[in-house]
Amino acid sequence: VEPDAAWRDEVRRLVDQRDAVLLAHNYQLPEIQDIADFTGDSLALSRIAAESDKSTIVFCGVHFMAETAKILSPGKTVLIPDARAGCSLADSITGADLRAWKAEYPGAVVVSYVNTTAEVKAETDICCTSSNAVDVVASIPADKEVLFCPDQFLGAHVKRVTGRDNIRIWAGECHVHAAINGPELAERASADPDADLFVHPECGCATSALYLAGEGIVPPEKVKILSTGDMVKAAKATQARSVLVATEIGMLHQLRKAAPEIDFRAVNDRASCRYMKMITPAALLRGLRENKDQVHVDPETAARARASVQRMIEIGQ
Ligand code: 13P
Ligand code: SF4
């Protein structure tokens, strides 16, 4: 299947026929991003899914994202073009792991990143995404202990910004972001001293970016730790001529569209998420034709998970 004009017409025709809204995450293939009704970060897409008046949501992203849409809208049909599109970070903690961790710290408030399964969300007090993790943790009374899972780098970032000592962090990671490392970032940054650095907080190099700023190797105002949606906003606002981007490389497409005059370069150009890239033009067309893969969440789990996801959507509006 070629992503040509015939493909685009057929996809849009089927989206209308199914009374659907087509959502794409910022890491999707460029042709998938371009055909979607909305492209954005996990938080923005969750909000749009929750507010949409369409009866079907077609989620071009990974499974936990489609599952979150289903949790928020149990009465809607939620489709993901390939249900095998998982997430190594979501796989780093199970519901049983979290139950055991909670038993060790009774009374602690559990904050889970949205990159988790419905079962983990059902054991969670408040979910967060990279764009509101700091606000979510800051909303918890200072005397309450916090269990933060599953991403250790995002957890370290939240701990640093909130200055909170009573936060325990699960040792999970995303294999794509963890591999974007400090030495690579330092090398790229010193080769391009005028560039801004846009760094996703899931990156292994997020701490190094702040170290570079702290040591005066990079001017501190050039280092920005951002969710994918906030990167697009920052691209529109910056005066820089070039930007080094530390995240999954699908992000470059939206950044170049937002600010065509800026030279955006990946810190690690091998940082591609194989799960995100399972949503091919052919998979999208097949999914729309055959009304699949349908996302199902056990109603009792969904009901328990909904409260934590709803709090995530409300904080940091
Ligand atoms: P955001 O789009 O919320 O920044 O999430 C990044 C991510 O890794 C999702 O897989
Ligand atoms: Fe999961 Fe990482 Fe892929 Fe995002 S980039 S979907 S966190 S594996």
C-alpha cells in the first residue's frame, strides 16, 4: 500500500463512514500524522478522545494510549490499527508488581505515568503524562509519601523540579529514550553551541542536559526538558536557528512543520520506536475496512482506572 492520493481518499472516506475521529501520536510515521484529525502528545490526545462526540476513536499510537481512550469512553468503539503495538516502558511494571510495592508503603500516594497498562492504572491514585507529571506530584500534600512508576528518568526529573524527598521511584525505562545518552548529547551540543536542546524527560540524557547547563557548557536557557507537545510549542517560540532534539525521531516531522526555518536534528538518529512504527499506512487502511483491532478493557478494571486518568486530565489544564 502506497500512502498516495488514493490511499488518503479511501482512509478519509472510511473515517467518515465509521463516524470516527482519527488520532495520531507525534511519533507516528509522517504520512499517518498528516492524515489524522489531530496529532499530539499523550495528554492532548487523551483529552480529545474524551471530548469527541464521534462514536469511534481510531488511535494511531501504541496500545496503552488506545486503552486510555477506551477507559475514558467505555461506550465508544476504540480501534488501534495493530494491537501488537506495545511499549517497553508499560511492560516494565505489572499490576502484581504494583500491588506488592504498595503493600510495602501503606498510605503512600501512587502516581503512574500514562505509559502503563489498564491493570496498573486501576491500582493508581493519579496518572500523569510527561507534560503534567510535575504538576501532578506538586498537587499532593508535602507530608504524603509518593510512589512514582514506571519511568526512572521522568521520576528523577520530577523529584529534581519539585525538590521532594519523600518520593520513591520505580526502576523502569523506555528502551528508545534510555538509549539517548549523555556522552552523545554532550558531543552534539559542543559541536553546535548555538543550538537549543529539546530533551524528553524519559531520556537517559535528561540529567546530563541539566549537568551541561549547570556547568556552563551549554547556556541554561537553551536546555528545555519537554513533553512532545510542549516541544512543538517551544519550536514556535524559540529564536534559535538550530535545535538538537532528544526523543523518538518521529517527532522531527511535527517540529519541522511548526517551524520550517529552523534546522532540527536528532541527538540520536537511531531512536526509532518499533512499536509506534507498526502503524503502517496498510495497517490503518485494513483496520478501517475491517473495524479492528478493537480495544477491550474489562469493565471493572476500567472503572477503577478511570478515576486516576480523570484526575490526570483535570490537573494542569
Ligand atoms: P508524550 O507524547 O506524552 O511526551 O509521550 C512520549 C512517549 O514516549 C509516548 O510513548
Ligand atoms: Fe513506549 Fe518508548 Fe515506544 Fe514511547 S517510545 S511507546 S515509551 S517504547
